[in-house]
Amino acid sequence: MTNTLTRGVRVIVAPRYVPEQSEPSRSHYLFSYQVTIRNDGDETVQLLSRHWIITNGEGKTEEVRGPGVIGFQPKLEPGEQFQYTSGCPLTTPVGTMHGSYQMVTDGGDNFDALIEPFRLAVPRVLN
């Protein structure tokens, strides 16, 4: 789990392995992650786009960019939060994700809300 604060925007990520949608014999491991984006600052912000960097256990990296998250570009007043769940398939039982959300304030200032690295791992794979 990670908890990162950038310019008043807190991003909390809680990953989990999804065994019922994984097929280890075919090198297919599915992970879900629940994200909470909370405005702990004093200015209204809107999420415009996302940038994820996904690395599997063999060091292969994939980047994902796109507008919003799960079809939304949430606007958050101070004290509000937005929560969503998404998924990530890997070809290895271990990997990492990190990235950023591109945000804009009501005043027009753009900034990146960072998402610290978090581990995707099948339980009991790592000691």
C-alpha cells in the first residue's frame, strides 16, 4: 500500500492479487488496485489524465497514458475524494507500478500528483 501527498492531493493505493482471474500455468497473473484520490489541500483540483509505469518481475516495463481514470475526470473540492478500482495483468507473479495523475487547479496551475511505487505480488511468493 502507498500513501503519497503532492500539493494537497493525497493518493492512496491498495493492491491485491486476484487468484480467481489468474492462470499461473499460462503465466497470467491478475492484480487489482483500489485508488483513493483525496483533496487534502485548500484549492479545487481536477484530474485530467494518468500515467502509469508497470514493471514485471523480469524488468520489462510498459507505460500507460490516457485521459482521466475509468472514464472520469473527477473535480475535487477541498476535503472531497474519489475512489476507483482497476486491474493490471502481469506475466510474472511479482511486479511494481508507479506513476502520476496530471491535475489542474481552478486557477489554471497544472501539476503532477505522484503515485509512489507499490508492489504487485502473489501471496507467499516473496519471503
